[in-house]
Amino acid sequence: MEHSGQTSEDVYFHAIDGVEEMGRYCIGGYHPVSIGDRLNDRYRVVHKLGHGSYSTVWLARDEQLQRLVAVKVCTADASGQESKILSILKSSSNVDHDDSVMSGQDMIPPVLDIFRVHGPHGTHTCLVTECVRCTLDDARRRSWGLPLHLSVARAMAAQFVLAVAYMHRKGYVHGDLHVGNIHLRHPGNLDRLSDEELYEEFWEPNYTPVKTFNDKPIPPTVPTAAILPLRFPVRTDQLSLSEAHILLADLGEAYRPSEEQRLACRTPVHCRPPEDRFELLKPRSFPSDIWTLACSIWGIIGQQSLFELFMPCEDRTASIQVKLLGKFPSEWWARWEARSEYFTEDGEILDDDRPVWTWDFQFETSVQEWRRERGMEIVGLEEKEALYAMLKPMLAYKPEERCSVSDVLRSKWMTEWGIPGYEKLLMREKKG
């Protein structure tokens, strides 16, 4: 990938689907990486895996240990906290007495190496971790929203809860829980593939030209061609139980409430807890994770997160929350200016043609319908009631009224369906 030799100010770039924002190749932003680059004189870049707001992620071959790894190259303005937190959570001194698999520690990404690179936009922290297949959100989008088999969904949801519980026990809030941060681990060994075999089995790096508005010159430290990410083939409805291992990723927003205050939550709007809108000056803490955990559990078992909408906005999301959970507390209700577009002052739904988003409506359309049509196992009545009983206390409007993750672990759904589902995965693995 070549970089332009021209300079320009106030350059605006055309968006490229699936690619990072090119305007972030600037001071404090992304570090330009090319296929074939050797990072830290050890990791040779062979493909691109993806990007986030504060990083690009690359598939690289560790030339010392001859294995494929993921190298996350953070923006120069990223906090650097993620590498510290991951190291603390994975350090041997923090291992619980019980097995790390059931403690949740096993779902925290292992940090294989940490180093820094210096470039035209600053100094960038790089994290080396195991290579994963994709996020659950990516897998679902590639599968036209098809649901997971119920056995797979139970095992994944249980691991997700265990991972969050482990973080909370160690004093950390994740701060960005959603299905886009659930990574599917590779079931096989990629290390056996040479670069040529990797390209043959999947595909070679695919480039697309970077274009500016008004044909302005591309600045010298911005790539002239963007690399589309490698997409490992995966369909949610075809994932087997043996492929249900996950990692809880992207700890860039994680923090310790005992050491620092956070006044905002950066999760997607459909997962964002309501206090992020109505209690702006109150520090966030563990209850905010509990809300987003509930939304994400639904997103694992169903086809989408609990309040997810096409083209969501704060007011539409709030209207769905009220339809499902009831009227906001009085002080929040009075502060919500758009409430009259959806409800009377008493909280009654105004007449419209949109469906009433009750629990049962959501359950039927998101959890059951597509499974039933495809002859997949569906959720039974007892499990459904246990799922509701677990999720509703997690979705109390006021943060101080929400249950803790320990309560979630003790819930009937986790003890009778979630954990047993994960144990089936582990048993199958042992048998071979």
C-alpha cells in the first residue's frame, strides 16, 4: 500500500464501507500500516482483520514463534489503558482459586505481547493477541440475521456473563458491552497455513482507492488505497456447539470506578443505559454494565439486541424502552421532551400502526419465529420464564435498583440453562 507524496489541508474523504475513517490518519490518529510491514521487527503483516474508533487490527505472522496473531495498532490518542487492564486481568497473581475457565478469566483475551511504534501521527501502543474469526455481530450480518442454535446461544451467553462477572470481581467496569465486542474464537489451527494457503483458502488483500471530495490531493501520511478486512466464512445458523467459544473484547473503555469517574457510556444507542441520558452528572459504575449485559444476552439468544432498531436514535430507543418496561421515573419523564410524540402524559401509547413491543412480542419475533421456521430447537415455557426473571431486574431504570452480576450468576436461567450449556461445550471438548 503506497502513501501519497502530496500535502493538503482540510481534506475530506469519501466513506468506504467496512474501512476505517481515512480522515483519522492524522496527528493523534491511526498509524499507516501496509501488507508486508514488519512490526517490532517480529510481526509480518499478512492481512487486515478490521478496525475500531481507536485502532486498526492486522493479521500478522509472528516470525519468532511461527504462528498467526492479531496485532491491534491503537491510535496515538488512545488512552493505553486497555493493555494495562488486560495484563492485570490475565496475570497469574489474579487467578481465582476455581478454574479460570469457569471463573470467566478464560474469556478475557490473552495478551501475547505489547510494544509501541512511532509514526507520523504519534506513538502507538500495539497489542498482540490470538487471532479470532469475527465478532458475533459481524457473523450475524453475514448470515442475514439468522439465529444461533439454542445450544450455541446458551453456551455463549453463559461465557459472556462469566467474563463480565470476572471483570466486576476484579473491580473493573467493561464500559462497552454489546454483541460487536463478542469475538468468536477459531475452532482450528490457522498456524498450519502458509501465506499462500491462507490467501487461497480465504482471499488475498483487496484494495480500494481512497478518494477525496473535490479531488483534493491526499495528504502524504494517508494511504492512497484502503485495505478491506479479511472475512473468515461463518454463518450463525451453522455454528456448532464446538465452535461456541468466545472472547470478551475491546476493553478500551474499561475502568475502575474506585479510581476514576466516568460520566458517559459509549455503547451503541440501542444498548445505552437510560441514566446516560437522564443522569448526566452522576458517575457511571457497575449497574451500567448490567443494563448493557441484559441487552446483549437478548442479542445472543435472539436475532438482535433488545432495543435494537433500524436507524436508531435516542428518542425512538426511549420509546421502545417505555413500551417494554413501563413509564420512566417521574423526573426522567418530565425531562424527556419527545415523549408526547409517542405517549400520553399518563404513559399510554398513542394510536399508531407500529407494533407494541411487549416482552412476548419481542420474544416471538426475535427468539422463536425464525428458529421455528427452520426446524431448530425453540425455547420452552419454563426457560422463557426463567430468562424473563433474570433479565427484568437487570433492566431496572434506576441504576441503584438493578441487580448485580452475582445475582445474574445465581439466577435460575444461568444455573439450569446457561452454565449447563457451557459445561456441555467443555465436556464435548474433553471427549475430543
